[in-house]
Amino acid sequence: MSHNSRNLYKLLQTCESLNTLKQLHAVAVTTSLSSDPFILAKILALSATSAFSDLSYAQQIFLRIENPKTHEWNCMIRAFSASSTPQTALSTYTQMLISGESPDNFTFPFLLRSCSRLQPPRSGELVHVHVIKCGFDGDAYVQSSLIHMYAKWGRILCAHKVFDDITAKNIVAWTTMINGYVRAGGFEEAIRLFKVMGSENVKPDEVVLTSVLGACANLGDLELGRWIHGLLGEKDVVFSTALVDMYAKCGSIDVARELFDRMPQKDVILWTVMISGYVRCNCFREAFNLFREMCSENLMPDEGIIVNVISGCARSGDIDIGKWTHHYIEVNGADYSVMIGTALIDMYAKCGEIDVASRIFLRMQEKNVCSWNAMIGGLAMHGEAYSALDLFDQMQRSGTQPDEITFIGILTACSQVGLVGKGWHYFNCMSQAHGINPKLEHYACMVDLLGRSGLLSEAEELINNMPMEPDAVVWGALLNASRIHGNVELAEKAAELLLEMEPHNHGVYVLLSNTYGSAKRWDDVDNVRKLMKSRGITKTRGCSSIKVNGIVHDFVVGDRSPVRAKEIYEKLDSLVKDLGLMGYVAKTSNVLFDIEEEEKEYQLSHHSEKLAISFGLISTSPGAPLNIVKNLRICEDCHCFAKLASKNCGRRIIIRDLYRFHHFERGSCTCGDYW
């Protein structure tokens, strides 16, 4: 290399922009240095694979090379493998073979990276054949690239076969194989390989430890996660994010928050992991506060954070935070994607505002099957069965194919209003028209539909003919139906099987006791209570929460401990008297105890929902209670107060535009509904 060539080469090594590269290229051309193979190779590499690369410019340079060598072909293959058109790397490889140049061990890793981004995998299999023919199947980096390609396609067994054929496995091979298992959901195998790796004295690096942390997070392996934390401490934001995710998913949310607070630099991914960790641990208030803190720091949340926050609102019933988040999305121009729209539909439906959910659904320009499912399920939840079925017809006309979740919503809608014929129709057309084999959830919906409609023998026959073993949900649906229709013998059978599966589920004992109580079999009621006592099982009392002035208050039936308890019970007595003057008569048959009628009425009057309402009434302005009472409705089954509520109390009773509250415990209603 001449003196001028060396000087120009040094300048190219320090080049940091495309404009500077073009100027140096012009110098090379005007001084006839462009024919120097080292200079030309450096210019081509910078234009094709640097941080400021320009692929079209690199192609122009490459086409002017009369007889490109293997390393120049490799440079272009590498550039195309990272581009938006990875298939071009394969066509470039074909041109290379036609030109008479042979590939080397640097050619195949880039080719295989291109193949991993393409479907179907036929091209990758052909490249694998070329690897073997050219004798590079023993090269460590080529083998690691093969493992990555097969794992990326989900063909983890093929990846493992390549891995097993490596005689001297380096850290890259171990990392690629472990990461492949984590990506494919094979978390147990990933951890097993990591332990084998340690037994072979291969020192793990930060990359493989980050992958193993992902496996620990999904398996709840806190012990191994802590060991890795102790091994490396807190490194960069990527590793620390994996640590926060691991601790959050393993239930150590406080440790996760400590790590989060110590991070000097926080990216959007770290915020997403922490917020989603709070939501997963049901720490909804903390998640909402952290989301607001993030927004106050002028960080634009991504889709993942927004969906997590909205999901938390749906699960907690906090419609106010949900509306605030919705407003934030619209004001800040966040991407109103299908996922965000679907999450909003689900949130508004679960929080009782099905009309708002419907408006969002109609406004969505693009809908996927999850969007349709959320709307159908929301309508079914609100007792709008016919609207749900009409929407299902629209879904089919739109060309969207239903999935398993769709039919759960449809069968639930049929169960709400007792549409047995339509229920059977949709249950059968799942497999016949859509190729979807019914699962346990679908059978449970059908058992519930048949049982609520009084067709107990058909429900039992369906259970006996199921292609899989019935689970607790199926037997629970039959037990509840048996209680409703007073079939003590069938209730005993269902309860016996349920208790074999869930011996500590207090709801089963309560439903069986209520069934005996309805039949006036008080000795059997007493026996159930004795059995519960001998097994150390206690029934959790019904609990309701009500939100007043932004603060959530919890009430347990008959609880005298809350602040202002005297005022609450006085207001409750006044409210019950007002209802009596309006013609309301308590339906005491739902109180399944061998006591006097007056005592039954007293028990009904102290339902936890009534306590919550009473607290809300004493917190309002003067004159408001009378108007509110006029708008109240009583659940026909369990006498829960509800404003315009559906016919049965369901999981959540909504008092729109006033107060919101819901049952915390399944089966805790007086009516004994079991979900």
C-alpha cells in the first residue's frame, strides 16, 4: 500500500458520516486510488454496513467492481440480511455462485440470518444443505446461526439437534440455544441447559444470564433469579430490566420497585415492565401512580404501557383512571391501535359502561378478532344476548374468522337468556363450520345454559359424554343449577366430585348447604357446617367496595368497625323503611337458615351492598338521598341494590354516574351465584 493509500485508509477508518464518505470516495476516484483493493473494500463496507450506511450507494459501488471477490460478496449479503428485503441476500448469494466465487465461513451466518426472517423455511433448509456440502457444518459460528434460524421458526428440536452435533460448544452456541428455548416457551429446558453449561465450566456472560432471567420470571424461580442477581449485580438497563421483570413476576414486587428506583436511566421498556408488574400483582393503584409519574416526566408511553394500565382499570373497576387514560390517549395523539381500542372496549364493558364500549367499537377503523370478542363478551356480560348474537353475525359478514374466545362469549350470551336451541346450534357449528374443537370452557358454558334452563339430565349427560375429564368449573356449573332447581341428589353428586378436586373451596360447601336449606333439610345443613369446621374451612364474608370522592371504602356484611358506623346503620335502617313505603317486600326465601322471618329480613337488610350504599348516601349533599332511592333497583336473586342493574347480580353491580362497587368473593352473594 502506497503512502497516499495509507493516509486515505486512515481517513476512512475515522469516517463518521455518509457525506464524509462520499467526499473520500471522490478523492479515491480522482487520485486513481479506487482501484486499490483495500481502499475499495473499506468504502464498500462503510457504505453497506456502517451506522450511516446507504444500501443503494453501496450497490452502485459494488456494480462497478469488475470481478468482486468473496469478501465483497459477503459485504453485500450482510447488508441485505439486515435490510427490509432479506430475500435479496439469497439472490445475491446465487449470483455469487454463478460468478464462480465460493462462499466461506463468513458467508453463511449472514445468509442464515436472512433465512430466519423469511417464511416458509424452505430457503433456510437449502442453505443448510450448502453449509454441509461446503464443509462448514463444523464451524462454531455457522452452527450457532443454524440454531438461531431453527429456533426463530419454532423448530426447537431441529435447533437442538444442531446444538448436539457441536463437539466444542462455545458461549455463543450455549447462548443461542438457551435463548431459543426461552423464545419458544421451553423455560424448564432453558434452565436445565444453563445448569449443564455450568457443569461443563463454560462461564456465562451477561447475554445468556439475561435469557435465563426470562426463564426464571416465567417459572417463578426466585432462587435462581436471586443467584444471577448476586453474580452480576445491576448492570446496564437491559439486564436491570430483566431483573425487575423477574422479581415482579416472582411476586417480589417491592424488590422490583427498589431496583427500578435505583436505575439512573430509565427507558420506556423499563417503565413498561414495572407498570405491568404492578398490574400482574393486582397493585393497581401503584401502577396508575407510576403511569402518571411517567407522563409527568414527558415520556411518551408506548402501546404496551397503555394497554397494561387500561387492563388494570378493567380488573380493578377503577373507571375514573380508565377515563383519564383514555383522555390522555386522545389529547396526546397516541397511536389509537387495535390493541388499545380493544383494551378500552374491554375496560368500559367490565366497568359497566357498555354504551361507551359500543361507541369505541364503532369508531375503530380496523378490528381484529380480539376486538370483536371484547365487544361480544361485553354485551353478553350485560345481558344483551340478542345484541351479542347480532354482532356475531356482523363479524362473520365482515370476513373475520371467530376463534375459541368468540364462542365462549356467544354461549355465555345464550346462557344469560336461556336460548337453549341457539346454544346447541353455536356449540355444534364450532367444529362443523369453523373447525374449532370445543374445550372445557365451552362445555362449562353449555352445562350452565342447560342447567339454568332446568334441563339437568341433559347437562349431566353432556358431562358424561365429554371427550375430556370435566374440571371444577363444569361441576360447579352443574352444582349451581342443581341448587337453583332444588335437585338435591344431583347437587350432592356434583359437590362430592368438586370437593375431590378442590377440598378447601368454601364456595362448594356454601352451595351444598344452600341446596339443603332450600329443601328444608336442616340436619344436612348442620352436617355441612360441621364438616367445614372439622376441615378448618371458613366462609369468607361478602365484601363490597364503594368509591366516594376518589377514595375506595370496603364494607363487610354486618361489620360495625368502620368509621361513622352508627351513621351508616342509621341511614341503612332509614333506607329500608323508605323502600317498604314504596311497596318493597323482602324475599326471605333466599336466606337459607332455620330462623324466624323477622330475623331473615334483618339479615337481608345488612347485606354488604346495602352498607356500601348507605355510606354513599351519608356522603352526599342534602336532599340527594331521596332522588337516589327512587332510582334504585333490587336484584331479584339476592337483593343487592343496583341502579338499572341486570336481572341477576353477576360479578359486578354498577351504579352508574354515582358510585361503583362489586363483590370481592365468588359465591358471596346471598343468592349464592357461583362463578
